[in-house]
Amino acid sequence: MAVLAAHGVRSGGPAADGAPAPLAAPRSMVRLRTVVEPRPEVGRRFDEPFITLVDALEQRGWLPPATAAHAREHG
């Protein structure tokens, strides 16, 4: 709704920057200042709690088995 309020609804071709019309408004509202790269040594402390969460979501039926397996393998 904020996108519509800020820029209105329009149809038609691409925006001035070449983005498709639906992407033009959000792109004009977002600015990238910094890219933060994760530090593996810090991230490892979340591995066990993440697997516990994935297991719980799968056991409750909220996460399909294939998705849970992918999450366990790829974090």
C-alpha cells in the first residue's frame, strides 16, 4: 500500500531506469548503502538452534519434508 500511496497506480511500459512498471516504485523507495558479508565463525553458533527450528516446523507439518531437508543441508 505504501508503494501505491507514494507513486500511484500506473500501467504501461518500463520506467525511466528500464525496470518493468511494477518494479519502478519499490526501486525508487529503496537505497543500498552497505553490503554486509556474514562472518562464518559467528554464524556457526546459530546452526544448532536453526536445525531445532526446522525439525519442529517439520514435525508440526508446517514445513514440507523436502524443504526441511534442503534447509538442513544448506542452512
